[in-house]
Amino acid sequence: MKHRDITLRTDLKLIADIIESDCRVLDIGCGDGALLDYLTHNKAVSGRGIELSQKGVNQCVGRGLSVIQGNADTDLQYYPDDAVDYAILSQTIQATHDPKHVLEELLRIGRRAIVSFPNFGHWRVRASLSLAGRMPVTKSLAFQWYETPNIHFCTINDFFALCQDMNIKIAQTLFLDQKGQQKNLIFPNLTGQQAIFLLDRK
């Protein structure tokens, strides 16, 4: 497979760095396919994707990727156990109707799962709510309340608690600051704008 010069967002590059070469990946909510394209051509990954929007599917197919239109809430049940090494859910879990069920499906389908999401506990979000009394609009939460696809806002601490409740092992955590750069943050729930979790079955 020919190497491609593909520029990724910082969070997607961090996810790509976690994944070993020559493994199997399912990217759920893969958007325009940038991550899947990078993994396929630069890490020799056997990759497939699911995307809700027809526009995203068309963009993926235009890149030559194996992507189908589907919904994370309803269509993961059709994948067999241990189908892939990594099931990726990037910036999507907050837009699902049943995040707990989706997590269960990720770790059934994949040997490991990678989940990333915007942190609703970030200090700018808290400040917007407490001072302005309005739902926040930030770089990682870039929609007005009446048009947002996000229906389950969660904080980093919420996700830690959910993993504990579900007996999911957290193998690695990465946090991004408001500039989108990966940092070792002392108080990630307050200062982290985005989070990436690598999950294992216990």
C-alpha cells in the first residue's frame, strides 16, 4: 500500500499512534474517513468504517475506503465477537442514544476500544454556564443548543465512573488542552478540553 501524506487533527493523530501496524480496525462514526485513510495507507491496517451521514460515506468512498452507512446505536449488533483488534469511536459517544450499550458493543466487537469525546467539565464550559447562564459554544462543542448532535454531554470524571461501573479496564488516557495539544494535565476534568481513552475488557 502506497504511503500517503495525510494531515490529521491532533486527536486523530494520537489515536493513530496508539494503533499498531497490520491490525484490524473498525472506525465507528468515521466522518470523512481521514483517520481510516491514514491508518490504511500509513500503518497497513485492515480498516472498515461506519458513518451515519450520507455525505461522510460519499467522502470515504471517494478515498477508496470500505465504509457503509450505519448507526452506532442500532447497527453494531450485526458485527461478530472479536471481529477487529480496535473498535474506534471518535467524538461520537456523546451523540449516541445509549452510550453504555455502545461501549458494551465496542468491547464485544473489538479486542480493545478507543473512545474520544469533548469534556463538558472544562472550565470554559463551566464559566459559560455559571456566568452567562447559557449553554456553551466552544471549539470542541461548536454547536448552538438547538442544532447540536450531542445529546449526552459527559465529563472526564463521568467517563471514569462509567468505566468503573461497567468493569472496563482503562489502559491509557490522553488529554488535550484548549489549543488541541496533548498535555499531562494535573486536573484534566477541569483543564482538559478533549479526552482519549484506550479501553480493555477486564
